[in-house]
Amino acid sequence: MKIHDNILSTIGNTPMVRLNRITKDVAATVLAKVETFNPGNSIKDRMAIKMIEDAEKDGRLKPGGTIIEGTSGNTGMGLAIGAIIKGYKCIFTTTDKQSREKVDILRAFGAEVIVCPTNVDPEDPRSYYSVSSRLVNETPNSWKANQYDNPSNAQAHYESTGPEIWDQTGGKVDHLVVGVGTGGTISGTAKYLKEKNPNLKIWGIDTYGSVFKKLKETGIFDKNEIYPYITEGIGEDFVPANVDMDLIDHFEKVTDRDAAIFTRKIVRDEGIFVGNSAGSAMAGLLQLKDNFKKGEVVVVIFHDHGTRYVGKMFNDDWMRERGFLVEEKPTAGDLLKGKDLTLVSVEADEPVLLAIDRMRKHNIDQLPVMESWQTRWHDHRCTPLRCDPRRCRSAPPKGTGGHGSGVACDGTRSNTGGDREEAGQWIPGRAGEDEGGVRDHHEAGYHREVEVEKRHGNARALPFLWDHYPDVLHGPQPAPLPCGVARR
Ligand SMILES: Cc1ncc(COP(=O)(O)O)c(C=O)c1O
């Protein structure tokens, strides 16, 4: 009989699985270390138990104590499992961007979970880091695991993940691709593997909105790199002690959209139900594919399970709302061929946000703006020969707002261009003038939409919007802005 005394000894020894379809364009052999097989369904079980046992050994964690941690979910799960078996209480702080499933699952394990705002500085008293630190001071016989700076985190991967990968590949591994959050997984695993083979390459996967890549490449901690993002589990707005930059050869950034799309694709191509950071790692691996030669072995780590994301990346509405869904779409040709299709359009007088909603809903990035004769002339009492500037919505009175669409009052396209703001007023631009400056004054996503709506009240402005606000449709993925708008 081979029986485990309790669930803790089932942690680790996860399978290594060859990827076949999703990697068809990669010359090298790609193997996935599938960490969903751990009892908490993530790789973080390894380090959670190691942190608890090291703290027990040196007396930081005492019998009957309370474990406190700021966790996006997976570390909490490992800690909660350890706490149940070893008789501790758990209080976790997490952020409001984490999937609902993660919070519910932590509560299912009997943990107390406090949800904190995402978009505040780590030093802000409301941040999940600060709240967990305050709780440690207020709770008797408590211990904060502090996965970011606790060396037991990376050590767990040095002792288990690294040796497993080496053994499972028979020492043939040439590249390791890993999503980076606290840095424990990549640093501990890389340390072990590089000791075995110093030529092995370590590729860290980062996200837009995180500081790692720029820090690695320039040595600069750039606050402008920090802004909200959707990808879960990886990327940081500070540098945890567990990130050992010297062991990482390169950081590759992956967009929220690609991370989400590849999370779904892994499941559909390979039948492996994994979470969002696996999608990010897979997308990053494909971005890097030219570095992986025929005959080489690439190992990618799949950190956690897809069940945590059924309300997000695996939910079509959630994906569609963010413009992430790739769907087969009928073409204008199909419409002309008389196929039974309805043309998605918007009336010129309808609000621009309605147009944007309609495009998101149908996952399209253009739609015709319909302007009937009545709308164009009759409503405004204008004719092609006589325009009443106080009423005409095509050509607003000078200085009160630029339309920017290039639609002149007579319905033809003019080449005004270059509407701009001066001393709080909109000045219609001169022919051929660039309109780019307008963009710098807007934050991405919601704020940008509100501004767009305010300044270009109706769908007539759409041609201008596509040129100057391309990511209104695709949700927040902002570039750094010089105007100092606070992002978090
Ligand atoms: C789903 C997921 N992926 C990746 C990571 C990053 O791992 P690490 O913190 O070891 O860098 C985490 C960390 O919490 C995670 O939860």
C-alpha cells in the first residue's frame, strides 16, 4: 500500500507534458510543467508549506498561531491547506482585481479574506500589503509569511521544482520560460538549473504595467511603467527580494489580450485546463520562438488551474466586453452577396458611447455612421447652401468645440484636422495640422471614453476617434503619458 499520511505530502512531483498543437510553429520541443496537480491546484503550495515549516523551525510561527498574508489567492490556498493540517488560523488580504473564485475558494478553506483596492500604492495604508502588515501588529501570536521577501519562497523551488525539471528532462532542458510575480518560482528554479547547466537560458514573462522588464534592461526602476493591468499572478509595481535579476536572462512582456486568448487556447489545443499566467507564459514563449532551435528542449511552467478563471478568461461575455474575443466574422462581401445579415451601424446623432458599446458587443472595430437627409439638414435647418452655425452639429461655432471628423456642413469631407485645446477652449485646426497633442491629455480606458464622449458628443466624431483613440475599443492598455495623470 502506498498511502499519504495527509494531503501535504502530495505536493510536488507534478507531471511534465509535451505540448503538441499550440507549439506547431516552434522548432524546439516544448514541455509544460503542469502545476495544477498540486492539492491547492497551483505551484504556490510548494513555497507555502516551505514558508510555514521554516517559520515553525525557528519559532516565528508558534502553535495555535495566526498566519497572515497578502495574497492574490494561490499562496493563500497553499497556506490555508497547511494551516488546516497543522492547526493554525489564516487571515488573508487580497485585491479587488482578483477573480471572485479565488476569494470564494480561500473562504471555503476557512480563511478570513479582506479585499483591498488594487489601484493604490503599495505604501498606501489601504493597500493589501499595508493592511496585512497592520493586522500582524494587531493580532496576537501571528506571523506574516511575506512571500515577496521571504527566502523560503525561492528556496522551495530550488529544492523541489528545479530538481524535478532536471530529472524529468534527463538534464536535457535548454530553456525555462516562467511568469514572474514574487520571483520565487523563477529564481529558485533557475538557481538550481543554472548550477547544473550554466548555459541554460531563463526567460521571465512580464506584463504591461509592471516594472521588471525595464529594470532588467536599463537598471532603472521607472514608475511610468506602472499602470493597472488585467493579467493575474505576474508583474509587480515594486521589486520583491525574491526576484534575482542576475539569474534571469531576458524579460518578455505580454499584453492582457494575448494572455487571455492563450489561456483559452492552451485548453482547446492541448486539453490542459490552466490559468491566466499560463496563457501569458505561452504567448511569451511564442513571441520568443526564434530563440528556440530544433533539437532544444524548452520547459514552460503552468502555475495554476483554469477553475479560478471561469468567470473571466473562460467567460465569453467577459472577453467580449474587453475586446479580447477573436471570432469568425462575416464580411461586407457577404452582405453585398445578399446573405441574410444585418448591418451593424449607428445613427450620427446617437451617443458615441453607444457606438463603442455596439462595437464591443459585436467585436468589430469599425461601423458605418448613418446620416439620413433629415438628420443632416432638416433637423438643423441647414442646407448645403445655407448653414446655421448655432444649430448645425456638423460644424460647431468657432471656439466652442471642434468636430474633427472632417465632415463639413455640406456633407462633404473637409480637411480641417488639428482641432486642439488652448486655455481650456477648443480651437478648430488648420488644414493638414496634426491632432496628436489631444491624446496626451487623456487617461486610457474609462476616463478616455468619458472625455471622448464629452468632447465629441455623437457618433459623427467616429472617424476622428479611430485615428486618435485606437484603444478606446480594446479597454485599458495605456502607454505612459507625460501629463502626470496618476494611474495608481
Ligand atoms: C497564477 C500565478 N502565476 C504566476 C505567479 C508568479 O509566481 P512567483 O510569485 O513565484 O513569481 C503567481 C504568484 O502568485 C501566480 O499566482
